[in-house]
Amino acid sequence: MTVRNVGPRPNLTLLAPTSAAPTLPRSRGPLSELVIARLAQPPHEIPAAAVAGGADPLGDDDLHLALYVLYELHYRSFAGVDPGWEWEPSLIAFRAVLERVFESALREALPVERPDDVPAQLQAILDEADGPSLSRHLETKATLEQFREFAVHRSAYQLKEADPHSWAIPRLSGRSKVALVEVQFDEYGGGRPERQHARLYAGVLEALGLDSGYGAYLDAIPGTTLATVNAMSMFGLHRRLRGAIVGNLAALEMDSTVPNRRYGNALRRFGFGAEATLFFDEHVEADAVHEALAAHDLAAALAEDDPEVGADILFGARAMTLLDVRVAERALASWAAGRTSLLRPLEPAPR
């Protein structure tokens, strides 16, 4: 049983189209400069390169922008980029080097666990996440400008919501495949294009006076935030990591209801109405159903039917919580110091 068509029908004039490909972003260092400069040219072989992990492989701005741009070739790509780049062998080899740095850092930071009672283990991972509550701050203390920054951070994923996890559909079979498709059906609007969650999130951005164009704020979003989306893309695009993408999605669905209720409450505190809160209110209802579905019919079923990926289910969930905590810590520290949490301040909200 799933929940669909929750709340008022959105005003479609509010939801700007998000289908256009974004422009290539500005580089942030040698890795992203190499990638972006090459993509502006016709496809050609690029030289092999050794990539050091850097000071922070879980959030380095240069590394994660480069990786994000490379993954975007498998989503909507960028305006003016030749489609032939998507599977150019030397570019894929370069991406693999970046992925090894990122995945190795994640595995070194997280324990190796064996699946036992997967739903209970997933819940324990969420309960034990050690970090500040960004959702609680936004609900009770944040300024409107801080919420607008939060909305920009979230746009890196929400404007492509569900797409990274859909890569897993052909990699699964049986019970877990059916459960994943059921979750994704709701994420894509339950048969109603205007109810796609990415479209609803565009409405949040519009209500906040922000640009709802796909990729519009890529130049402003720091590496710590891009890393959360890069993990999804990396897990989803590799069959060997199918357990990790399932664990990521299960944890995401299980940890959705309370934070989204708080985000909606924050907007109501600022005086916004149903048009602005629809995205969050929809998730409060739908993800209450998805929580059990993702934990039992998806994650637990996959662990039983495909035991070799059981440990990666828990790894994917822990990776999500680790990276999310880092995003919250960075945002809250920036705001406490009176700074923007983005790489550049936003234009003030229109009156």
C-alpha cells in the first residue's frame, strides 16, 4: 500500500521546467580544471593521471566537483558537451581513479559489519549517527536566508531525486527489485508528471525566490555536499556496489519523515503556505510507508537473496549518515560564525 496524491495539486505555473542541461561549472583545482577543459572540446583521449587523496577525500572541493561533473555525463550532461564523452575510455579510466580515492576513504572511515537483522541494524545506524540536527535547527532557529542556503545544498540531489537509485533496478531481481520499483514509482509521481518529487522541489526553490533550473547552483555548492550525491552515483553506477545503493536508499527512506516534517514546519514559521511546503509534506506521508518497504522488502530481502552484498547494504547506509553529518556540521559551523555555508552568498530573496 502506497500513499499518493497527498495534499493540494500544485500550481504548475510555479514549477519551472528543469529539463535543460546546465552549463559547465567553474573549476576549483587541477582535477576539475582538467575535466571541465577537456569536456569543452570534442572527445579525445586524455592522459592517465595518479590522483592523491588530498587533505579531505570525503569533501575536497576539487575532487568532488570533478567527480560530480563526470557523473553528470550519465544524467543530463552539460550544454555544448559532445555526447561521445559519456563512454570515452580514457575519461572513464580517469573517473575510476577518483572513485577509488573516494571509496577507499569511505571504507577506511566505516566499520565492516555482517548482516544479521538488517532492518534493526539499519535503524541502529540511524540512531547512532553522531552529529548535530540540521533539521531541528532549521525548524526552530534558522533565519530565512539560512533555509534558502539549505535549499540550494539540497538541490544537488533533489532536482534529480530518485535517478541515482534507479540505476539499481536492472541489477536486482525478485523481491528486492519489485520493492525498489514500487518506491521509485512514487518518487516519480505515481503516474502524474506534475507530482514528480524533483518537480515538487523546483516549487520549493521558486517559492524561496531561487533559481529552480537543474544545476543552477553547482558553482555555489561545496564538496562536502557534492560528496553525498557522488556516493549515490558511484553506488548506483557499479553493479558490484548494488548492496551499497540499496542501503543508501533504505537509510534515506527510513530517516525521512521527521526531518521533512521539520523542514515544512520551518517554512510555515516563515509564513509560507502549502505551495511551498508541498514537497516536504508529501515526503512525510509517502516515506512513512516507504520506511517499512525499504527496510524489509528491499534491504532485508536483498540480504537474504544475495548474501554476498549484505555487508555493503550496511556500508551504504553508514556512508549516507557519515556524509550527511559532515554537511550538517559544516553548515551549522558556518552559520554560527556568521558566514555563508555555500561557496558564495546568495542574492537576497525578493520581497
